[in-house]
Amino acid sequence: MMQDIFGQDTTLATPAALEQWNKTQLAFLAHGAATPTHLGAALEAEPQFALGHITKAMFYILLGRRELLATAEAAYQAAEAANRTQPISKRELHFLEALRDWMKGHPKMALRHFEAALAQNPTDTLAMKLDHALRFVLGDHHGMRRMVEDVMPAYDNKHPGYGYLLGCHAFTLEETGEYKRAQIAGREALLLAPDDAWGLHAVAHVHDMTADAAGGIKWLTGREEAWAHCNNFRYHVWWHKALMHLDLGEREVVLDLYDQQIRQDKTDDYRDISNATSLLSRLELDGVDVGDRWDELAELSANRTEDGCLIFADLHYLLALVGGRRDDAVAQMMGRLHRDAKEGRTDMQKAMASPGLATAAGLEAFGEANFEVAFINLAKANQHLQLAGGSHAQRDVFERLTIDSGIRAGMLDEAEAILAKRTAQRNGRIDGYAAARQKLIADGRGAAGNAAHVVA
């Protein structure tokens, strides 16, 4: 066997294929747009490379699109055929078994096989990143951190994957509330791996969660090359910068970033839809007229009502449909969400039952200006929203909608309690949104007191 760049045994037999496989892994770690190009070249050089087919299938599943599951299935079958032709290594078998469970709709079971692979080879950086990515989709931030910290002692700073490992560690530290350590780890990650957009963006998350928008803008400005090479992830980093400008009240800058960067390409990739819909929602909650920007998002999302691949994706498609006032598509999607929750066969369907369905019902009610019903449902979902996947920053749009629903419904005490919990998660630091909502709640109480005084 030949060893890859991370010192892992591989069943590849030619240096040319190994070179492309190494480039594939490095590009994947950096969220590089060139990842599929290198993987295609590796498989063209050695069509019987089982791990290449396995990884291809996993990449397609992670895209969260129903029509791509057929491509993932074909890659999975190619991996099984390769295994029958030339039995693969024990390491690669862990990956294949993970894919088998994942293809059946049980990604939580797939994690056990990644854990087994990492127990066998702690410095298997590909297994680490795939485990990290899958736990992110499942909202398992504590598991993300535990996994990274379990393998970290096996690395040293000369290992080619160490910088990317630090980037993953930075993100898990941020998601578990250790903001200072996260910032240090993210900065170190970028020094070791200058193309580690994930580590760079983990530091951006720290600035978001510590209400330091000005510091976040300073961190990102001048480092654009660290994410220029990325796939759709580059739009997400621009989204983070837009959030920072929004917190500072620089709304025209936000709209310009939306048009010139975030929606530069009008894709229907769920990651791009989530960036756009959550940003437009935030703008509208702050009273900004976003014009006709909802229309193209709603048009694209109307074609995704039957997807059901990821809870996180479904909820953002629904945001687009509500924002674009596509009532028929909203009804169609709600029907499918109810069916998924009732069936409860796959991990995603179980998550749709809770917290997905309550969140969806809340979004639908918000779009109908039925704010009391919206608040009741969104507040119920808020307790378990982590299970929808994504990050604190991404899920914050649903928390903002929950709080605003409560304020508009006159449920000020309840809205204030959720706002206080949100602020506590940010170490007590008040961002622009929290400050504005505190004032709205105080004004609402004042108005209610004045009304009561007049009546008396």
C-alpha cells in the first residue's frame, strides 16, 4: 500500500492517482472549489479506488439535495463493486460501513464507524473532517469538540493536517462557549494553514457571539484570499461580514454585500439559500425594505418542497416561501413536513418531529401575522433547535423571529426571558439586536402602563 499525505495507508497503486487524492483531501479540508476536480482525476487514474468512490458519495449526500442521492448511490455501488474486486483495507472498510448506514438515513450510526476509524488511526484527518461535518449537520456540537480533543494528542504541529484540525477545534470551542480559546485556536490554524477558511470563519463566529462586530470586520478585512478559493462556503463568509455591518446599523453596506457577494450567483444550493433568507429576515425585522429580493429565493425554494434531506435546509426553504408569499408552496411543504414527522424512519425525519415541525409551524404563522401562534410554536422549538443542525449564528434568525413574535403578540415577559437567555449565551454582551429589543419591550410595558392608568 501507498501512504497518503497524512500518513494513512491507501489502496492506490500509482503516484499520479495518489497526488490527486492528496490534493482532494487538502482541498476538502480547505472547503476548496477544486475538490471535485481532483477527486475526479484520482478516480479516472484508478477507477477501482473504493475510498475515492466512498468519499464522492459522502460529498454528494452532504450537499443535501434529493436529486443528487442517485449520484451518491451510484458512487456507493461503485465502492461496493471495488471492494468485491479487490478487498479494501480495514481503515477503508470503516468508511464504507459509515456510508452504508448514512445511505439508509442513519447518519448517527455512521458516526460510530468514523469513531472506529479514528480509534485505529487518530491522525486520519479525512475521517476527522468527515466526522466533524456530519456532527455539524446533526447539531452535535459537544460531540464535535469531544472528537477533536480525543485525536489532538496524536498530532504535532508538523502534521500536514494539524492546522485544519485546529480550525475545527476553534469552531467547536466557539459553539461550546469558550470564546477566548476559540479565537486563539482559529488564529493559530490560519498561521499553519493559510487557506483554512473554516478556522478563519470560526474566529468570525467568536466576534458574532461576543457582540464585537467592529472587531469582526477588522478580522475579515484584508484576509479575503483565505476564502477566495472556496466553493459556496465563500458566500457564507461574506454573509458573516454582512451580519457584522448589520449589527452596526450599516444597512446599505449589508444590501450591497447581499447583491454583490452573497447572491452574486443565484444558486439554489441550500447553504446559499440559508445565507440569503436569514439575512433578509434579519433586515426585515429591523424595518428594512428589501424590495423584490425574496422573489428569486421563493422561486427556487418552491422547487425544493419535497427534498427532506436536511431539517436545516427545509426550514430555510420555508423562510423563502413565507417571505415570498408563496402560499401554495408553503402548504405543500407543510404537508410533506407533517408526513416526514409522522413516518419518523430516518434520523432527519425524527428531527423533523422535534424541533423541525414546531419551527415550521411558527414560521408559517409569522408569515400570516399570527404572532401569538408563531411565538408559541417557535418558543417550543427553541428549546431543542440545536437538533436542526447548523451553528449558533445560523440558528439565531429563528431565535430573533421567536423574540419578535413574542413582542408583537404582547407576550413581553416571555420574549424577554428568551432574549435574556440569548444574551447570557453571549457572556452577557448586548449586541445591536438585543439592545433594540430591550427598548421595544420597555416601550411596550410603558405603553401598557399608560393605558392602564388612563382606564383607571
